[in-house]
Amino acid sequence: MPAHAHVTDSDAASAADAAATDPLGRERAHLAASRSALRAMREDVQNLDIRDVTANWVNAIVLQAQIDDRIKALADLAHTPLFFGRLNYLHAPGAELAEGAEGEQFYIGRRHVHDAGGDPMVIDWRAPVSQPFYRASKNDPQDIGLRRRFGYTGGELTAYEDEHLSDPAEAASVSKLLQQEIERPRVGPMRDIVATIQPEQDEIVRSGLSGSVCVQGGPGTGKTAVGLHRVAYLLYAHRDRLARTGTLVIGPNRSFLHYIEQVLPALGELEVKQATVDDLVARADLEVRGADAAETAVVKGDARMAEVLRRAVHSHVSEPVEPLMVVRGSRRWRVPAYEIAEIVAELQNRDIRYGAARDALPQRIAHAVLVRMEQAGEAPDDRVQDAVARNPAVKAVVKTVWPLVEPAKLVLRLLSDPEFLAAHADGILSSDEQSLLLWSKPARSVKSVKWSAADLVLIDEATDLVERTHSLGHVVIDEAQDLSPMQYRAVGRRCTTGSATVLGDLAQGTTPWATRSWDEALGHLGKPGAVLEELTAGFRVPREVIAYASRLLPAISPGLSPVSSVRETPGSLIVTTVDSAASLPPAVIDACRASLVHEGSIGLIAADARIPELAEALLAAGLPYLSPGEETTAESRLTLVPASLAKGLEYDYVVLHEPADVVAGEPDERTGLRRLYVCLTRAVSGLTLLHTTPLPEALA
Ligand SMILES: Nc1ncnc2c1ncn2[C@@H]1O[C@H](COP(=O)(O)OP(=O)(O)OP(=O)(O)O)[C@@H](O)[C@H]1O
């Protein structure tokens, strides 16, 4: 850790001396004092003696864990500033906005810091009083006289930039510090953007918990960043509620989740779970060992499957044909079949799960018996009703009329038994679609099946028909455009009582079932009322590169507008034609070496099928490389990326190997071009494209 990361009290004193003369010195003094205050806050927590307040050891462990989390949340991160902005209001904002912080001047930072007297020294970026830092403008100054942005090197405050928003004489200007932040080289996992959230991003970040939001945005427009900051914001604004109900971030694969996993902890949020959709529907007792052909997976992921499953589950309920005879002591009580049928019909018409109705059935039948007992002059109480409900004769009726349904067995039967499938799919799926679903070799048992990922989603749907799925408070779905309708439903049932943030780009959909329209997708998710937002400013890809990649848009997603990049990096695109296939690998190695001369991360992206040979070439050339998801460090900066894993990731310099192969690696041309679009849009500073095979027409 560099020495400047720790400011001692004597440093604080000398900084205070400097304060009188220069403004930067004054700000440094405030930073030093804030650091001391944060340290004191941390020490207060560390020194807590919990022996007197905990009744037993379980209690003590729970409390200690909470304290440890609190200490972690109060850590002073050496390389990130404690505050990054300052607001001077023209008038002291009302108590509601300022949340106890008095005065007109506020420092905005990652977390709240207060002094020994409890007065705030740094205000959390999520507090209402911080909002104008992100939203105020010359046109709408929001009562702000001065907005100051700070520049840092490591943990050291090195610069500041002022905007006098309420001064009509001052012209609006582009922030250099913002530009520098956006252009800072990337090393290691994704970082937060808390100092530079843009107004249109901030509106999404701070939109309320009760509503769902869907964000369409091209590559690098900050969708992932916005989704993660939104979670942090919601946790701040609705801490108690979300602590109870839980939050979840869904991403496309492990390497992507690794890439983003540091962002929320850096914002002080340690409790948010991350998962893929496959994780959500996984079952400990069923392994995914199979894969579906694309056309089969399309049918399995189609929303019509939900109706097939619903019919199949409910087909287990049968019309009672026998009367019920309950023997208690010397008396026999008879309930005719038609009356049981009425009870069953009533339960079927109610909007409750199959399992809940099954659980209710014995009590309903018992009630019918009790009515007869009362008519006969007896005075049975609740205990009698419970006893009747447990009577073997009643249990036997329930078992035949409303049998248990095991979801995995049900799906197994649908996929192996043509007649059973037809009985529930006729009129919903064509016979061709039904044939696609059926396994060529019917399976014997749930354990022996080579379940596919799509099968698990079907089992999850069936499970929800039997028993309601637990709902979380908020779910963020990143790269949502790749979800099938059935996957949207699986996510949707995990936020039925909560809300969702859906992030995606229709042009980057590379699954055979990729989302065509957000309205449709939101319907499947069960959030048809979600607000649709669009982000169009690009923070990753340089203008030249995004313009080149956008030439593919008419073919892959007509109607979508190209991203307008905020990054002007002349010379960021190099397209090299290599004469022979044999010269390509050496040319690729040279391009990697040339990229490594620069600071930051390098991604060598190629069609999945080409990865082994490139790995060999890199090894032979003595260039060590990482796999996606492995953390880049200053020493190890080159990652070899299969095209199928490039989505959502970014590298300072990208070397793209043979675009035609990337296209050819997909089942159809449009998907191939979309995959290529993803690969072309991973670069922050420069893209070198090498090919021997002719480029796709739009790029030639
Ligand atoms: N306001 C901002 N200030 C600074 N950097 C930003 C800002 N918004 C986004 N970025 C940066 O731009 C890059 C792209 O952001 P992000 O990955 O969130 O985009 P995305 O829309 O999810 O992209 P993709 O569609 O490729 O997945 C990231 O490095 C992110 O930190």
C-alpha cells in the first residue's frame, strides 16, 4: 500500500496549515480530517464490547458477524477517494433533503463519514442532498452555486474543477476530469462509476423501488454499471425492506459475474447475491449433462410450454367416482362422490398452487363430514375435524383424486411419452414441435436423464405450479436479451412481489431465442408496466471503432440507433489483411505484443474453435495469457477470449482474430454478425482486426 494512502494525524495538522493559503490545500485538509474521522468510526466499532449485550453464543456470533461487516463497510480504500465532489447550495436545503446535515456545503463520497460530534463530513452519494451533483446543469442549477469535482491519483487529491451553475456569465463546459476518468486504463475487475454517473444514467439509478425499469442500450453505454449502482441506491433508500426480501443480480455466465463482483462491495454493499439463470433453476439432485439442438431448445424455451406444463400438472386431478366412507367409533359417515367433486372443482377454480390446493383438500372433505355429524346432533370441534382430515379413508381419496406431482418426473414423462405430450400439447404445439421435444431414447428415471439447461427451466416452471416460488425484493437482469421466454418467466417468479431492472441490447442477442421486443420480454417477466429507457451515449468504445461496428446494425437489428461515443481516440482502429493463413498466427502475436506496449488490459478475441491453436501460438511465443474471469493484474494483462464469452467484458486493447470465423461459428448469419458486433465493441482504446478470409460485406 503506498504511503499516501494513510494520512496520520500529524499529516492532518500540516494539511490544516496549508489550508489557509490555497484552496487545494483546504480540500486536502478536509480529506485528511475525513480519513481520521472514518478511522475513528471504524475504531468505535472495533472496540465494541459485545459481552454484556449478548445473551448466548449464537447471539454473539450473529452480532460479531454484523460488526465485522460494518468494519469492512467502513474500510478506507487506499486507491479510491473518500469524496469526489462538493456541492455548495445557494440556500441550506431543507431537513428532508439534507438528512440531518446542516449548512450549505457538502462533500459527496462513497459513504457517509461523520466527526466525533456526529456532524457529517462526507455525505453518501445516494443521499437526496447529493442528487444535484449528478443532475444539476446550467439549464437547471437546482439551487447549486458551485459544483466541484475532484481529481485523484491513487488516494491523493491532485486537482479540482469548478462549475458555477447559477452564474449566467460562465459558459457550460465539458469536464476534463470526467473525460480522464472515462479514459483511465482498465486493469483488474470492473470498477464503480460513482464519481461520474451521467444525468440520464442517474435517473435510472434513482428510480423508485416499486417500479420496474427496462434499459435498452448499445455496447458500452453503461447498462451494467447503471444496474449495479441502482442496486446500491435501492439498498440505501430501502435498506430494511430489502434486507428482509433480498436482492439479486443475474448475469450471463461465471466469468462475467467475476468481472463485476467487486463493484457493489466497493460501494459498501456486501450482501447482494449474484447468479446466472442456470444457477436459479439448478437442483441439487439433478445434474445438467445434456445439451439440446438449437431448434429443440427454442421450443423448450417458448412461453407456450408454460401452458403445456400447466395442463399436464392439472391433468393429475381426477373426478371422484366413489363416495367416501369415514368410520369413527360405532358410526359411519358417508359423503357422496358428487359432493367431493364439488369441493375439488371449487379448489380447481381458485387461484392457488396445485400443492396448496392438495394440502387444503383433506380439511375441506373433513368439513363435509363434520356438517353431517352436526346434522346428526353431534357437536364436533376443530380437533375432530383435524382427526377426520387425517383419517386413512380421507387420505386415500386425496391420493387418488389429487395425487402428488413430482415436477422432474412430470417433465420426464412429457419428453418421453408421445401420447402424454400430445394430450397436453395438442392445439398449443404443432406435431413437428412435439417431435422436437421428444427424446429419441425415452428415459427411465429422473436420475439417469441427461438433463439440459432448458429442461431445468421447465422443471422450475412445473415446480412453481405445484408450490409458489419465493420472491425477492429486487432483481437486476443483465444481458437480458439472451433469455428465452421461459427463462424470463423463471426470473419473473423470483420477483413477483418485488421489482426488476432489465438491462440489454437487442443487437447483441446471440441465442436462437433472443429477445425481439422488450414489450414482449417484459410480458414474459410479468412486468408489462415497466418503464422503457434508452441509453445512447457510449463510454467504452472509441468513436471510430463504434462507427465501424455500427455498420452491422442494419443487418442485425434494423431500427436501433448507433451509440454515440464520448471517446475521441484517433487511430483506434487498425484493420490488417494478412496474405496467407500461415502468416496469421505470427501477425496476431505481433499485434498482441504491440498492444502490450500500452498500459492496461489486452483481449485477444477469436472464434471458439480457434482458441486452442491460438493458445498454442501464445505459449510458443512466450506470451502468458489468462482466461476470461481470471483477474488481470499489472503483471498479467493478456486474456485469450473465446467469442462466446466476450459479452459484457472489456479490454483496453482488443486484437480480433479472423472475423469471418467468428461469424461462421454461429448457426446462422444474423447470429454470427451479432456475435461479431459484440466482439468488435469490447475495446476501450484500440481495436486491431486481423484477417485472411474476406470480411463480412458491411465491413469490407
Ligand atoms: N458515467 C460513466 N462514467 C465513467 N465510466 C462509465 C460511465 N458509464 C459507463 N462507464 C464505463 O463504460 C464502460 C462500459 O460500461 P458497461 O459495461 O456498464 O456498459 P454496457 O452497456 O453494460 O455494455 P455491454 O452492452 O457491452 O455489456 C465501463 O468501463 C464503465 O465503467
